Amino acid sequence: MPLNLKLDGNSDSPLYKQIVESIQRAVHSGKLPSGYQLPTVRELADEMGISRGTIKHAYDQLQRLGIVEMTQGKGTFILGQTEEDNASRKEKAMVAIDQLFEQLEDLGFTPREMEIYVGLKLRGLEEKYDVVKVAIMDCNPETLNLIQEQLSQIGYAEVASFGLSQLNEVVEKLNSDYDLILTTSTHFAQVEHFIHPAKTLGMMALMPTPRTIFHLAKILDESSVGIVAASDNFAGIIRRNCQDMGDWSKHMDTQLFGNRDKLRLFLMDKDVIILPEGYMVFASVQERELLASFERNGGQLITYDYKIDRGSYLYVEELIKRCMNKKRSL
């Protein structure tokens, strides 16, 4: 039985999520019965013309959701669990974790000590799996969030992000714990100074997506436009990339998340607000409500989606593959 997965390359949703959601729908509708064997990662990647990493990430996500079971040497099979089964599985996990912490507390361990010992055990468990540990570094949280979301599509990459201001503090961790360190072209020379020559260091170029440019280009010259962001650094990126797009780009003010009252005043005289893609991560509930109210009352919200460009993404994929092959050869 063919899967007949239909993916939309123009969708904002990552391909791996589209695969997960499509298979979930097929399971819930009964089209994929319990025990059905899915194609191998290689087979499905070749059939759909997309990277094996994307398929692997989708299969891993399905396994975490309890939709499939992946058995080494046998294949990937539909479990057909219901949402109630998944909830029960999560509840059992939480009970087991609570019991573990209670036992450690009875033995006199502090929360910090528990964190250390559990972390050690998890690192030991990770060594059983083939993953490439990737660290990304940049000067602002918005870019880190966007890069991490994009690299999460590479299934065998385990990604962590670090602010550039942390570089002195985390340099030892970067050189000991990570297989690959990635940063943007702006900061490559600065990061390179701290990274051991034996480590793999990669550089990425980022650019706004065509969808973002299209929406920015439609802003009317007479519009009052503001930027709301989590950092001045990312607001500066938006400002630089909007130069000469219209009269509106010459008079953009910035407001940072973190002060509801200032945001309310900031929105009062604006027609358009430019926000980082994924801004919900940085906004409080009250700030989200203010932005939603602004849009309901006729204001326009434009999310500024900033992505690794195609060439850089292919380069990063190749670096990750090299790191994986190096680990497997040891």
C-alpha cells in the first residue's frame, strides 16, 4: 500500500512536520492499520525526492508520539495507538520520573545534584545513538531560534544554541561536547579564534524569505511602521534589510518585548508592525493579546522570517554528514 504523502513546498510548515501530520491523519482515519510497515528512510527519501535527514526526523518524531515503533534490523511499524494511549504513556513517564526524584531526595540529593547525575546518565544514553551534536552561535535570540528550527529538520542532528555573549563561558563545552560548531558569516572570525583547530567550524549566510520580502514590498509609503523584537540586534537586521524599500523604512521605531505598558503605547500610532518569525516564544501572554488586538483593529502584523540560504543549508547538511561518517568510523 503506497503512502501517497502530499507535501507543499510553499508551505511555512517544515517538510518533516507535514510528513508527521500526514501519517498521523492516515493512522487516525484507519488508512494505515496497526502493524503496517512504513518504507525505509532511504526508500521514502528516494521516492519523495527529499533528504534522508528529513524522513529520519519525521520517523523519530512519530516514535516519540507513540505512532510508530522503530526496530533495528526489522523496520518501522505503525502502532496505531490512540490519543488516550499516548496520554497514558506520558502519565506513566511522569509517575516514573516523580518516583525517581523522590528516591533521590530520600537519599539526601539536592535538586542541583540530581540534575548533574541525571545529565551524566543521559549523556551515556546518547552515546548509544548516532547523532551529531551541533552548537549554533549568534548575537541575538531571534536568529538562534530561527536557525534551530530550520536545522531541526535534519533528523540526526542534535542542536543547541548559545548567545555570542556566552562565548567565554562556554568555549570549553563547545570544544569538548560538540561535533560541529556553526555561526553566521558576521561572527565567524570572532568564534574561530576560540575554537580548537581539530573541531569542525562552519559558516552560514542568512536572508529574509521571499514571502517576507513580498509582504514588506506591499507596505504603503505613508504607513507608520514599527519593529517589535526581543533584541536590538535583530531589530537592526530588520532595519538594514528594509533600507530603501519605501519612505516608511526611514522612520521605523523599535520596541522590545518585556514591557506591556510600553508596547501598548508603542502600538497606538502604528499602521504596521514587523515582528521576528516565532515571536510568540519571546512575547508574554499580555503582549500577545495586545498584538492580536492591534491586528483585529485594522493594524498589520508582518513576521520577518530569516532563513539559512539554500547554498549554506546544503553546505551545513554536508558538514553534518561528514561529522556523522567520522563518528561511525571511530
